[in-house]
Amino acid sequence: GLHHVACSLDAATRPTYEQVRLHSDWETVARNLKELIRRRNESGRPNPTLSLSFVLMRHNLHEAADFIDLARDLGARAVNYHWLCWTVTPRASRSMILDLKDDHTAHAVCATLPEIARRAREQDIDLVLAPAANAVLKDRPDLYEAYDLADHSPRAEPLSLDQDLVLDHLPCVMPFTWFRITSPETACFCHESLPSYRYIPLRASASLLD
């Protein structure tokens, strides 16, 4: 059965969510994620687990730490923080990118990351902060050291897969055990999908739980 669900929200409140996630509905997403966890718990099975993602940008930095509390409330086991660097999309413009050359912005980012780590420890939530911390390391190594960001985001070793596991006739090495919502209308069934499996249309009027 389904092993894991990953959902990128990029916000901890409805106003911010509907600003950065165009044509999506906060209440619907939150309700569906809670229902997913409720049904899992009711079944007595450990899976699917839920992880949430948050892309740091100017529009949402102020609630990046609160996202950990939201993850707890929704029943997520892990939270991943990413750095906005790709804006070739209708919902993201260059004005949303955090400019670490600006001292006020850089200090705000660097103060936020340890607070995220503190809340994650308190809530016992698995955390990935490395993409954000590495952005600071690249552009502001002085602040990376000053805020001890290495203590909160140790670099992970790259995952190495046994090549014998790769099955060329299937979409990935673990077909249909990993589900990613790629947009309000599409999804893919694995992290390393072949292009033909990456954007599978969803029925917009139906629940993803059905």
C-alpha cells in the first residue's frame, strides 16, 4: 500500500498559503491531510507517513517556525525546508527570493533557522534544514558561523542506491509506494519518476483519499 505522502504547503496560515499557492484552498488541503492521518490511525497501520515541505521566501519567512507547529497539528512526521531559487512559474517571481546580501534579511533568516530546529526537537519532528543553511553558507559564510548553523543542519550523505534495484520497465525503484502532489491538478507516484509518470492528472472534484 501507500508508504508515504509528501505535501508542499509553504505556509502556516491561510492568507500566506493562498498568496503563494495560487488556485488552491487552504481549508481543503488541511482537512484532507487530517483525514488521511485519521484513516491511517483508525486502520492501526503505521503507513502512510506524512511529511510537509516549506520553501523559504520573502512572503513566508515570518511564519517558517510556526510551520513546525502546523506539522504537529496535521500529524506530519517530518518537515523539509527548501530555498527558493527557481521562479519560472506563474506563482513565483524573483521578488519572492530572499536576498541574503541584504543584512536585515540575512539576519532574519539566520535567526529563524535555529528557532525552527528548536521547535522540531521539542515536537519530535524529523527536520531537513540543509538546503536553507547551505544557501546561507554560500552567500553569507560570516553569518553561517556566527549563528552556528552547522549545528542545526548537518550535511547528509548522498543516498546511494544499488544499481541492481533499478527496474527499467517501472517508473522507479519503489513503484507506487510514494505519492507526491505536484500541483493542484497533478501528482506523481515516486520521487524519481520517469517523465511520463511525473504529472498524472487528478480528478479535481474528488478527494485524494478516495
